[in-house]
Amino acid sequence: MNKLNVIQDKTVSIPYSDRLKPKTFREATKARFEREWKKNPNQFNPMRNARERTRIERTIHFIQKHLDLNGLKIADLGSGHGHLTKKYRDNGGMVSAVDIAQNASCMSENEKGITPILSCVPNTHLEDFSFDLVACTELIGFISPREHRLFFNELARLTKRDGRILFSTSVDIHSEDALDKLIGLMHTEWEILDYQLSFHSRQIRLQNFFSMPRKFSHASRSAEERKNALNDRCSIWRAWFKWNSTGSIGALWGWLAPIANLIERAVKQSKTLLLLLEKLSHSEASISHIIILAKRKDLFSDTGN
């Protein structure tokens, strides 16, 4: 988990670009995401569980609250499956769907009103100050922490003077200052106009609880998986996982795993439970996601935009 504590799926990450020349960096990133799209495209599907589906709904409502997309020139960075990309198009936007992977759904579909562009965030080759709206949802968690400042700068660079930036990300529920760090870094390039929070920490913790028997069982049978899991934990939680993933105890967890998996899947897919738990969790410590509308600060010199 990176130090900014902005999280997505830890199975995929963009390599540090300061170790590579820009062209090499883009090629390495493209190759990695092409493999991930071939191996498991569902990991990028925003409709895969109740929390993600709710995020999509809230993002659409948030946009409709603030913006009339009709006739706007829109860049959707990291468009992936293209669910939001199509919503922008359906609401009258002229959309450029930007993704690093040719295998991404938005790149392979021939959608009217959507222009697919292969490019790498935060090193895109798009023109300065050329979009009325730059949308980048759920992408920063795939980017190295060393690139976060460049990431925010890149979105500002692409936005017209009177344009807007739509941004969203998951926030680490285990960190006390995750959101403060995010906002502080963002303020160097953007002026935040409005935001919307989600409070799904209880649902996430409940889901994680029922996933543990499976994780203990798998780790007890895979030295590499056990090593990775221990590296991701600290102090007492590392000791707890180490003990439960030993051969004999891990085998016992294996007997419970099928039942726990059924409950975990039910928790992941139940919107009713998600919203019920959210009603009980409206505190700063329970923040799990943020959607932000911003504009770039007047740090750039552009003409005619």
C-alpha cells in the first residue's frame, strides 16, 4: 500500500517512471496492463460488486448535479471498461477515451461518439489546455506515489482555463490522515469546487473478515503467497497471519473457507447491506471513497482557452 494511502487494486501498479526513460516507461506500463487485461479483465470492471456499482451511480449523479455535458470536449483518462465514458457520450459529450492498454474494452469497441486514444497517464501526448472536462476516476491507485504530483499536474495541463476536472479514488480506511494527504497534494495544482464522500468502512471490514479463511488456507499451501501476505502486515497482525497460515491450522481454515466464501460474496453483492452499514458509519474515520470536482489553478499561461 503506498504512502499516500490512495488505494485501488494492489495486483497491478505502474512502475516508477523516474527509473526509465519516458518511451521505455510507457512501453513497460503498456505491456503490464495488456497482460492484466488478458488475464483477468473483470478486475477492471466497475460493475463487479455492489460498492463499485454504487460508486458509478454516485459519480453519474454528481456530474449531473454540477455539469451540462452537452457539447463539451471530454477526456476520460484510464477509461477501462468504458462505463462512465459511454455516460459522458450519452449526455452529449464529445469523448476521448484514453487508456494505456489496447486490450481495454474501451479501446476495442467501436462506439459512436467516442474516440479511443492509446496513451499513458501521467505522460500523455494530448495537447495542452484542450478539454472542457478531464475525467480521471479510480486511476491514481495504479500509479506510483512518486508520480502523484505529476499526475495532478498532468490533469491540470489538459484542462482549459474555464474547464473542470472530475476525480475519484478509494481511500485507505486504515490510515488516519489518508484524505488529508490526498487533498494537500491536490491543492498544489487544483482548486476544489465540491466533493462527495462515501462511508463504506464497515462493509469493507466485514468483507475482509469473511475472506480470511480463504487467505489463511491459500497461504498455508503457497510459500510465495504467504511471504507476500506477511510483508503487507505489521507487528501483531503479521504474527496473527503467520500463526493462522501454518500447515495444520491453515488446513483447518480450508474446511471453513467454502462457507466463508459464500458469505463474503453475499456481502460484496448486497447493495442493501452496503447502504445500511453506511448509515451507521458517517464519521471521518469511516471515509472510504471521494469524488471531487475541481478546476486548475492559474499557474499556466495559455491563450484563447
